Amino acid sequence: MVIPAITLILIALAVLILFSASLNMGWGLYLPAITRLSPLRKEVMLTFDDGPHPVYTPLILDILRENRIQAVFFCIGEKALENPGIVVRMINEGHKVGIHTMNHSVGFTVASKLMAEKDLDNCRKILTDITGIDIVLFRPPFGVTNPNIAKAVKRLKLKTIGWSIRSFDTIKKDEHKVISKVGKELHNGAIILLHDRLNSSPNILRGIIEALKKQDYKTTII
Ligand SMILES: [Zn+2]
């Protein structure tokens, strides 16, 4: 049997759309995700992924405290186990903590529903044990979502948080370029994706706070 070319094109297109949707949380095809806060307020939310880092996260917390800014930290379970005191400090200083899987492995993006649920639940238990707070915020590693992750998130009643400004701080070598990119993209309700595990993280944060002040943006948390 010969499959007509048009059918092949449609199949390829469907695969492309499903794949693209897995990389674009904002489309909400697999699970609802918050990628922006209120467009009516001149406020943004700073979020930090992949910590807690024993050296850089405390520096980030110092800068936030100096500037009286609260942020959300999406923590990796294994790193939280290694640095519980830093997680406690986050909570004590008014920040929020969220789940960023047990070890940020690429395997999570292709995990079965059961494996994904186990991973997220383990991470949640670690963060809940450390903080004494029921942790419900979740950010998928690499921003990847799919039906299995969606089912796990639904069963655990987690709230998925995406972003509207990606700093590319893990990719761009020049921290000034990172700061200027974020500064140009600022908008009401922006959720800014940063990391607290890089040598450049403290300087980038200082630069972004400067940009926020210049453009008269306040910060908020969800
Ligand atoms: Zn990450």
C-alpha cells in the first residue's frame, strides 16, 4: 500500500506540533502552566532554578535581602538534601521553594507516569521535611512537559510555573548580555528564569535589580 504524500506530511506536521508543544509550556497542550502574572501590575517575579548551590545560593540570598526582594527557588531534591540549611534560610527570609525534580536528569523528560510521579513526590517530601511547608510549586527541568509529566503533576496536585523571560544565563558567556536581554524584555507580570548555581549568578542578579529599578518595576512572588 502506498501512503499518499499528503498523509505523510500531515503525520510529520502532527509530530512536529506535539514535539514543539513539549518544549513550550506556554502553549498549555499537556498541562496548564503559569507563564506570566498579572499584566495590569508593573511587577515581575524572579525565579532561580537548579540550586541550592553551597556557594552561590547564599550570595544570591544576601543580594535579595539587601534589596528586600522575595523570589522563588526551584530546588533539586538531591541538592536540597546536601544543603538543607540553605533551603531553611530561603523560607526564613520570605522566599518560596518549589520542586525541580530529584536530580534534573534528562531521563525525567522520558520517564513513565509512575517514575515521574515517584521523582516529583520524593523531591516534594524532601523539601516539605526540610521546610515544614507543603510544597506545591513545580518547574519542569528544561521546560519540557509531556502527557506522563502532566498526569504525575495532576495526581500530586502541583502548580506548574513556567516563565516569560528566559535569561539564557547558563548559555551566554557575557553576563552583560544576559542583563541587557532581560532588561529589554521586561514587561508587566513577567516571570524571569534565572539560575543560582553559576559563578556569574550574583552579578547577573545585581544587574537585573538595577534594570528593574531604572524601569520602575517592583517584584512579587506567586
Ligand atoms: Zn533546571
